Amino acid sequence: MIVPVAAADDARIAAFRDVRERDLVGRGGGFMAEGEVVLRLLSRHIARTGAAGAGHRLEALLLSEPQAQRLADLLAALPPDLPAYVAPQAVMDAVAGFAIHRGILALGRAHPARDAAALLDALGPRALVVAALGIANHDNVGGIFRNAAAFGAGAVLIDRASCDPLYRKAIRVSVGASLTVPFARVADASALLDLLAARGFEAIALSPAGAERLADVAPAPRVAALFGTEGPGLPAEVLARARTVAIPMAQDFDSLNVATTCGIVLHHLAEAGGKG
């Protein structure tokens, strides 16, 4: 449903105003995605899984005039009652509060929060899971979800200290993966480890002081890779309860970006047999 918009103060597009400021306070169960790649991925995922599967739904689009013309095929495939507001670039920039060069914003409603135990129970006898503890940087969270999607992880578990995977920047960095990879929150590291043990998952904790080299690890059929904050890393109580693994590096250097570490580890675990 194409709806032309000529003014930034049009009440119909109020939900798209001041995007950055609203990102800071949350959207009450909603999310804002941007860019063609993310929009196409989300549209395909919803079409493939249906409301009962994906759980996310699109509520409205805001497009620049050139993008609306270029995405005619995508718009034609969307539900006929989904409003696609189309505005001149200057109006769109004024609404968003910054120069939105991609010219594509999508407002959605998020899947209700999943139960972590139920999410693990739904996975098969062979499953690869990612766990993020204390990851407060949206770029890193987005990168972790992108890796999870790329290497076939069945779920991502995050603790309360980690940032929201449905924050606009996290969605963008993940290239939409945080909208398609199932995730759930756990209270803390202790609750996470208890849950993984109860569901038959081997917990592999990454640390420069790990007892094993990643290349030597043959994972269990159900395996969870645990990642902590850059710098402090995973706390000692986590390392004491998990299989500790290290990625050998050049002398006098023992630090990788957590998203980079995640990609290396998931590639190995998937290739070594941990992928469901």
C-alpha cells in the first residue's frame, strides 16, 4: 500500500521520527531495521516461516522516492495492507534526524521473548549454540549473530548484561541475522551453565589461557560456544565449569575482537561436526 508523504510532520510517520534518540530508550517490543539487504532477508524469512515461525512482523515502511521505485518487486510481494510511506529524500532525512543514505527504514514488532530452556529443547540431537556474556557493544552483538547465521548455529543465548540484538545498529551489523536466528536471555553465567548442562550441551569457553587449542577440539554432538567481553573475558567461575579453549596467536599478542573470535570458533565447530 503505497502512501505518498510530503511533510516531515505528517502524523502517519510519527513512529519513524528521531530514530537515533529512540534507539537509546527502546521501542517497547518493536524494532527499526534499515537497508535493502535486511529488508529482503526479513521479508523472505517471514514468508518462509509464517507468523507462527518467525514471530516478527512488519508494521510499516518508510522509503525514499528512488528506493520505492527500485524496490517495486519487493513491495509487490508484501501484504497489501502494509503501509509503505514514500517521501522525498529531504523529508526522510528530516524525519529520521540524520541523512539516511540507504533510504529504507522498516518498523517491525518483535517476537515475544523466548524461553531459553524451550529454545534448547526444540533443537535436535546435534546442535550448535552461541552464548554471549556481558557483550554490551552493539557492533559485537551484531557480528556474533551474523556468524551464528553463517555457520548454522541453532540459537544464541545472551545474559542480561548484554545489549539488545534488536537495536537498530545490531540488526544492521548482523545483516538481519539478529531478526532470523532464534535467541533468548538468561539471568547470568551461572544460570546459563546450569541450563546447558541440564540439556546435554558441552560448554566450550574461549580464553587466551585455554587448556586446549581450538584446532584440536572435537566437539560433542550438542555444543555451546561461550564468549565474554573483550579485555576481562569470561569470568573465572565460568572457566572453572567449562572446557577451556584457546586460539593460538603471534607472540606477545593474545587479543581478538570477540566477533572475530566467534567466527573462527563457529567455523571450526561446524566443520568438526557440531552443526545440527
